Amino acid sequence: MVEECQTQPQAALLIIGNEILSGKIRDKNTPFLAEQLFGLGWKLREVSIVGDVQEDIVETIKRLAGRHEHVFTSGGVGPTHDDITLEAIARATGRKLVLSPMLERLVKKYYKAEVLTPAQQRLAMIPEGSMLHYGPDSLYPQMVVDNIYPLPGIPSLFRKKFEELKSLWPPVAAAHRHCFKMIAMETELAAVLGALAEEHQEVSLGSYPTEKSGVWHLELVMESRNTGALETAAEALRKVLGGRNIEWQENVAGQPG
């Protein structure tokens, strides 16, 4: 039997890169991480985006690492001049950026080089005292600096490295979700939803309106790690919807869909 942690881990994500802020590249890592953490039973509390300015990165890392149990970063870990994330993490945590002999050997082997170029050597630099974690099929380890996980910005690599990290974390009770979709205006249900949220405080209740061809659609999402509280709140909402002239459908999920 798996022993579940009683507390829900809290996490934050820092997206780094001028290309995100300029709109040149669309961020795909935030939706992925949000879905993955929901499935793990974690809570993504905050997402910040900064450009390639070291002082901004250092300041944001300090703030996030001081407020959240886990901090993921995306971008800025490559060999070029604007890949400054690791140096910023070193400064934020009061460490030196040093050459890792283990990574140096790996990089030399990969490039089949006796001596590394300055760009290649950047791939072997780590904040002093970092843990190097190898996943099941990992050829290159993932770095962990205290509670900070510097991940690549390239979505495919971000996903791969996140998957490798999962073995580090003990399981927790995952959240469950009920989704109610209907044709209705949010104002029709605002008062009722407020009362339900007040009565069922262990359940998160979100209301998401969208307009399609002049018709307002509404999705109500209930989430909780307490399945009993969730079912009680969902039944209360069903009674409310059943007593109104609203057509609705329900989807139940233990994982994000």
C-alpha cells in the first residue's frame, strides 16, 4: 500500500526568455506543468515570466524559492551568451558556478573532444553543491539546486526532464474533478455559485464563460483532494442545475482532461 503525504506540495514556475515576452514563441510549458502537477496532487501556486536580464531572474528566483516548496524554471540553460539561468540560480542561492568533473566527462564524450570549447564547457557548469539526478533512461542528468529545478525551455526536453524528476517525489493524494458544461449566462448562477462555494470550502469551484456565435456557454469546474467533500458539493450543484431550465452535461475525472 502506498503511504500518501498529508500535505499538498506547493510549486511555482519561472519562464525565462525574451522570446516569450515578445510573442515570438508561445509558451507551451506552463499548460504541461499545470496538468502534470494536478495529476500528482500538487498545487501550482504561481507562474512568473521574465526576460533575459540576470538581475530580474535572480530577484524572482529568490522570491519564488522563499515562498514555495518547489520552483521549476524553464529556459536559459544552454551554451549561448543569453543562457544565464544557472548563473542566476547560483547567485540567488549564494553559491559559486563551478565546473562539474562528471558533466565535463559526459560533454567530452558527447562531442568526442579532448578539450571543450568555451560554449561546450558551459554545459558542464553547475551551481556548487547541486544534486545531479539520473532518470531511468537518462544520458544527461537533471540538476537540482535546493528546491529549484532548472529545466530546458524546449518543450520536448522540458517534458522529458520533468518525467525524470518524478522518482524524487513521494506520492500524495491526487485531486479529483467534476466538470459541468451548459448553455447559460454566468449572471444566472452567480448568487447560487457563491453560496455553494461558501458552504463547501474544501472544494474549489471555478466558473468559466465563453461566447460562441452569440451564445454564452458556461463550464463549472469542481476540484478537491477530499473525494467525499467533492461528491457532496457536486450533488448540491446537480440539485441546483436540475431545478433550473438549463441543459447541462457532466464529466468526471481523476486526472486533468
